[in-house]
Amino acid sequence: MPGTNLTREEAQQRAKLLTVDAYEVDLDLTGAREGGTYRSVTTVRFDSAEAGAETFIDLVAPAVHEVVLNGHSLDVAAVFRDSRIALAHLKQGANELTVVADCAYTNTGEGLHRFVDPVDGEVYLYTQFEVPDARRVFASFEQPDLKATFRFTVKAPEGWTVNSNSPTPEPKDGVWEFAPTPRISTYITALIAGPYHSVHSTYEGKNGQVVPLGIYCRPSLAEYLDADHIFDVTRQGFDWFQEKFDYDYPFAKYDQLFVPEFNAGAMENAGAVTIRDQYVFRSKVTDAAYERRAETILHELAHMWFGDLVTMEWWNDLWLNESFATFTSVACQASVEGTRWPNAWTTFANAEKTWAYRQDQLPSTHPIMADINDLEDVLVNFDGITYAKGASVLKQLVAYVGQDEFFQGVQAYFKRHAYGNTRLADLLGALEETSGRDLKAWSKAWLETAGINILRPELETDENGALTAFAVRQEAPALPAGAKGEAVLRPHRIAIGFYDLDEAGKLVRTERLELDIEAAELTAVPQLIGRQRPAVVLLNDDDLSYAKVRLDEVSLQNVTEHLGDFTESLPRALCWASAWDMTRDGELATRDYLALVLSGIAKETDIGVVQSLHSQTKLAIELYAAPEWRAEGLARWGAFALEQLRAAKAGSDHQLAWARAFAATAREDADLDLLTALLDGSASVEGLAVDAELRWSLVQRLAATGRFDEPEIAAELERDRTAAGERHAATARAARPTEAAKAEAWASVVESDALANAVQEAVIGGFVQTDQRELLAPYTAKYFASIKQVSETRSHEMVQQIVVGLYPTLQVSQETLDATDAWIAEHQPVPALRRMVTECRAGIERALKAQAADAAAA
């Protein structure tokens, strides 16, 4: 949207001038059932360092009725433009501003989102303010370092529940008057309102602190809400974080609200965390989904201290917020006694680090501590580097300084900066004090440079197999074309693991050496000289560092034959990740990657790894296989998936995962007949529950292959007349292999802005079908003819869905690259839009390289 940007320099100037004391926000939501707009009245008290100074306050609103500064009414037409209200002639010291406006409900998941549940016809509201969207609800100085207290007063329809950062008061005449919050940033304030269902409990800390806990969802999901399990995970998190942080939970209550059509996984609003309500599982899911939900719960809870209590000064330290929450959430899962997920670091290696490695090889790669010049920069920076690479580097930092010393530094940091704002140097300074390590060189190497290193073992043996030489070679591949900066070698803290086959044919670790790798091309490891050469040498064992790892020739051969035979899940995950990375880099042919998966996945016990392998294998065949071999690869994968489905233990997670994998790739008549029979009940697989979500997977595949059309989709929607059902039906309709279906889907997304965010995402997901390349080919030109206007007329979240989701990823050709380059040259897009498009373009380049490698292996 034009006119809504804010630069870092502007924020710095405003922070020098102003100290914000308190906001009083009065909202009238009584017309929420009709939608449109609502009355917002904001009174803010702040101090100015200078007499006569000028500044501005932020507001995105359809109409502003009144602006009163220090008792004087200002001319609204003169002072309100481009999402800003100009404030001139400030008094030195105390100032008071009141703004009366009409603000708009949204359907984009930004600001105050309005949703109507098709089950009960009721309206449900929630706010999402990160990064700059509190200004969509009330006038605010929208930057993280201008903290203040917030007092919300809300008028809402009878029978509603209203939730905010402070404990919910008893309403009087339909009005909720909340107590003021502690000093917090605008982006973590929150308001959730509607006839939500709730369950309540408490957390009792070891020091006697009692924290009220609440879990909320729509009544139509209440029967599926497993509140006891969510409370258990939450209490485990409270125990672990309060011990590690040595600082009491800093807010008056802790509510977790599962809300509809949420764009992200969750948001760390102080004391009122919002979470996507797909985490209320209405059908059977695998344990990997419960583990992911638990990580999300713990991630947001960690933010109550790191992000909410102590907040970054500006968005260039966003990575520290998110990386810290990710690292500590996984560490908590892996450490809490009695947890269901002792292999949480396996999941981290399998999911987060794979995401980070992908992101770090794009033209948009950037240092972990990114240079954030304005809001447009930060909006596209919620990426694999900010979250996953940063968390990986924090994990290495903990190994480098010591876990006890790390958390002692964190404790000092919280006590020193509570309710304030900080920079990276504040945390590193605290860690230097407790560890005695100088972290300046470490920070420069790891946080201020972009790109990824590759580690390879170099070893020699004598005639008896004893090691006569061992070294670790480090490479710094050139950054992708268009990326800023230069590739560098870095210091690494790694473990080297030796694995041998035991009598039962299992790969077990026989030796582990932890050491520092120098920021050099070659680091000798004399400690290993004289050891017997093992079957597998695994660099970065235990996944301490952030680097791509390669295997020596003998180890690669043994891993290829025995990958599923590692007794522990983490080394298996590291080897799977290495194989996937080699496939993406064109070092391993797709057909050879498929052979590796087919030989080892049946022995893989970690369900999260299994599910990742399902998606990676299908993606590899669809995008990285030589086109002339693709059909054969898909046939082999589909037949194997059906074989594994039938062989899996009845009712197991693996059975469900293989059912989904088979459904996703089914294309032969016999396979599609089986999907139809599973739906109508004429066939069954023992133990497999064909419930609502699995039914929709089958329906969508049958629609995409032309077996089902509108009558069958409508009939399924009649069975599942819910918000989820409506989204799934939208996907199925867009998936149909007809010109009319594609034209209808395209028009609903690109030529109209009526769809809500979640429905738009569902339509895009159905529109792009890997076996409809020819049908979708004409939309390449339409895409490039449309996205500039889309970017100028839609909100950021909606633009990102369209620009990334509809890019012609399946049209893997030089012509697609040329069309992309021509569009960039002609339109000179703003940095955020350019980044989205160039990231997509990089996927085509990578696919062309991988396809060539696969063809060469034929």
C-alpha cells in the first residue's frame, strides 16, 4: 500500500524527540455483525524533548473525524495524509493527543480481522499487529522502541467475550474496561472478541507465583479442543523458562487464543497469544503435528520474556527475537523430563535447518542481522534466516560459550533491561561477562555475513584401515548472483562422529570428538590419527553448527546402503538432509535420491522425518527430475507409497502419512478407483480412519485428475459445512483440470479482492497442480501482466500470497527466466516485490540445473 512506509531514520528521529507515557484506546465494536467500520478513539500522553517540535503519529483509517492536540482542534484535512497525522508546535514536556476515527475491519489477517463462522453465523474478531498494523486499529507511534502502557475500553455485542493483554474485567452495560498494561510495544498489544469458547486453569510456580491460564477457540471447534494437553505443554514451558531465565513471568495472565484465518503460526501478544486454529485438530493427525504445535506454544511463551519484556530497539534485531524463541522452545522440548519429544533436535535439523539452508542459497540471502532500512524491508524478512539460521547459530553459540554461561548471561540481560529496548550488543555484552569469551569476532563472522559453508572430511588410511591423516575442509561457495556481500570462511564448533555396523546390522556411534574448526580452508584433526577408519564419518554430529555437510566416498556408500540403520534419529536426519541438499544442488541425481529414499524410508521411525521425505521426494520428481523420466519416477513413488500404506501398522501415524502420500501422487486409473472407493466406503484399509481432513485430500486429488467435478465437491461440502470445509472445497474447485475452472480461480484471486486471506490461499493451492503444466502455461504471461497492479492495490499479506503462490514455478524453462528478467527490467519493482519475484526465479534456475544432472545420470 502506498504511503504506509516508515524508515529507520524517521523512527530514530522520533525516538530521540518523544517519550511515550500511556495510551487510552476506546473501541466501539457493537456493529461488528454488519462489518464495515468501527469507531476508534485514542488518547495518548507523551513527552517532547523540544518546544515547538514537529512529529507525526501513525494511523491507517478510512476516516478521521477529530484530532485534538493539547486542547486545540486541528484541521483534519490539513494534518492527515499518507497514514500519518502531522503534529506541530509540541510543548516541551507533557503533551496530550486525542484522535477520533473510523477504522475498518479486515479480511486479510492484518489489523482487526473479522470472520463469520458458517457453523453458527457468529462473528469472531482478533487483532494481528506485527509489524506495523496497530495503526489500523488506533492512532499510535508505530515503532518498537516507543513503549507505553495501554488501557483498552471496548464496547461489544451482548454475549461476547472480550480478551486483551490485561485480565478480562466483568463488563458493565456491554463495556469492558481493561486495566493498564505494563510498558510494552504497540505491536504486541491485542484484542480478541466474539462468542469464543474458553477453558481455564492456573500455573503455580515454585516461588508461589500463580498465573491464570486460558485457552479459547470458536464453539464449533470446542469438541476437538484438547485443553489438558495444551495446558500440560504450557506448564512444562513455564517451569523450564522460569528456571533458565530466573525471572518471574512478567504479565498478569496467560491466554492462548486459537483464531480463524491466521496468516502465521502464532503471535506473541503479551499475555494474549493468538494461534492459528488449524492447531485444534478436528481429524487424526500424526505425532509430528502435535510436536509442531508444542514447539509453537513454547516459542510464543519464550517471547513473553525475550521480545515482550525486553524488546528490540529496531527491526534489524528481529532475528534475535525469533531465533531466541525458536532455540529455547526446541531446547525446552528436548530437555523437559517426561516430554513426548526427546528427539526435538532431530525435528529441528529436519525442518528448521532445511528451511534455513534453502533460504541462505537464494539471491535474497542476507546476514542474520539484516540491514532493515524501513518497514517494507522487515515485512519480507520473516524468513528462514531470521528464524532457523539464527536459531542454529544460537545453538552453536551455546556450545561455544557453554550452556550454563549462556543462560547466566540471559538472566543478567533480563534483569538489566526489563520493560526496555535493546540492541544485539546488549545481549552479547552480558554473554561476554558470564563466559569470559570475546564475542566480537564471532558476531562479525556469523551475524554480519551471508551465505553458508560446506564441510568435507579429508582422510587417509594405511593398509590396515588405520587413519594416517584427518582434516576438515571448509568451503565458502560464492553467494548467488544478485546477493549482497561476499562468501566467507567461519569458525565452527562441531562434533565428529564415527559410526560402525554392529552385529545386528545397526549403525552405532563408536566415537565422538568435539572441537573448534578454524576460519580456514583446512583444519587438521590430529586427535583422530591412529583410529580405525569407521563405516561412516559424520561431520557436525549432534548438529552443533550451521553448515552443509558432505560425506567421504566410503561413508556415502555405507550411508546409501544403511541410512535407515542408524540407531539414533539425529544422525539419520543429518544424512537425509545432506542427501536432499545434494539433490537440490545437482550433486545427486533425482533418480538416485529416489532410490535412496525407497531403500531407507521404511526403516525411518521418526514420523516428522518420514513426512518431510514424502514432500521432498514428490517435489524432487516433479521439479528436479529430467522431464522424460518424470512419469517413471512418479509411477515408482506412487506404487511404493501404496505398498507402504498397506504394510503399515493399522491405525499408526505411519499409516496415515502414507495414505496422504499415496493420495497426493495417485494418477493411474486403479489408484484413483481406490481413492473413490475409500471415500464411498466400498474399500477400506484396516485401521485407517477416512475422516474429514483425509476425505478432503482424496476429493481434491480426484478433482485435480478430472474424476470429480462440482456435484461431488458440493456433496462433500454439504457433509462438512464448516470454515475448513469451505476452504477445502475452494481448493478442489480450483484444482479441476479445465480451462473454465482455472479462469474462474484466477479471476477470483487476481481480478477481485473479495476473498478472505485463508480462502485466497486455498484457491491458489488448488490452482497450481503439478500435472497440469500445459493447462497452466498461458498464465505465465497473465502473471507478469498482473502482479505490479496487485502489489500496488493489496495489503502485504495478500500480495505475498499471490506473487509467490502464482509464480509459474512449474514452467521450468529458460523462457520463464527470460520473462522474469524482462518484467524486472521493465517495471523496476520496489525492493520487497523484487525480492519475492527473484526468490521464485531462483527456483527455476535450481530446477534446470537439477534436471540436467538427472538427465546426465540416465
